[in-house]
Amino acid sequence: MDFFYSQKKRDPQEHKSFFVQANEKTQEQEIEQLSLILAEIIRSSSCKDEDIVFLCIGSDRYVGDSLGPLAGTMLKESQVPYRIYGTLEEPVHSFNLKKVIKGIQKQFKKTLIISIDACLGEKNQVGQVIFQEGPLVPGKALEKVLPAIGDYHMKGMVNYIDPLPTSQFLNDTRLYTVMNLAKIIVKIITRAADKSASIHDTI
């Protein structure tokens, strides 16, 4: 889990962020736009489908941290043609993340890694999906030192930051919010897979 502030001052060279807002009127359009962006990233990577990894980070022991394994399970059930690490059955979390990363690095010579995790932000951001270029640094919200991973990453805003201890928000997060975020993320990725396949078929 990570912290995210959309209103903080950013470095001019920081990678561009793409958002899916928690708004039914615009959500479908933003999902479609982000799926097109992801399909182009997949296509331009020149990686085979089996060399594209979605690393879904989190633990099913806390509702607020279960976004990653929920999304990973749903992606496997959707039978996307990519490698999925991190499911409800076999979660990738702080205790095994380094081992999983070493395994990925050993198995793949060339790969495209997209990390997925939950994050905390501001109250009006809850329910948003953020997609960014660059590695994800998991565990910031719990002050854990974990390795950065991913060529790109997706974060789902599961709750907001408050004076209460961060760990409390993992328990206070609504499962409804986490499920909705997981569905959005899976919809983006499955649409991107369909678009990427269509591009390959026309080449």
C-alpha cells in the first residue's frame, strides 16, 4: 500500500498520471481511454504475451490491502494471456515480495512488468484508479522498506489519510470500494488485451 497526493507539487520531469475517476458519468470513457493507452504500451514493448507480467501486491488478511490479490484472482478467471502474480490463493505481500521479484528476474530475460497495489490519498480521491509510468514502491503507507518494482503501475485509492494510525484504515476500508476498484482495473486490462490482440491480428 502506498500514499498518493494528486494535489502535491510535482517535479516537472515526473511521469504523467492517468486517472479513472469515481464518477459513473465519466468512468466508462476513462476506462476506454486507459485501456487504449495500456494496449499501446503492450504493443510497443515488443514482448510476447507470456512475457508480460501483472504483479498484484497485497494481502487478503486486511480488506484495505486486498485490492491486489482480488484483481489478480479476477484477471486469472478472465483468462488474460499474461502472467499473473498475486492472487487470493497465492498472494504477493511484504514477506515474499523480494523472493517473487527474484523469481521473475530469473525466469524472464525481457519482460514488461505492471504492478498493482492499493493506496491511500485524500478523501475526494477514494475510488479512483491511478496509472503511472515507473516502478511502484509498495509498503510506504505502513512504513515498510520494500523494493520498487514495475515498468508501469496501477494504484487503487481504497481509503484516505487521517490522524488515526494508518493500520486502522486497512481495517476500516469498505470491501465494496475495494471490489469496485478491482473490477475497474480488470476491465481496463482485459480490454487492453483484446485491443492488443486485434492490433497483432491486423499486422
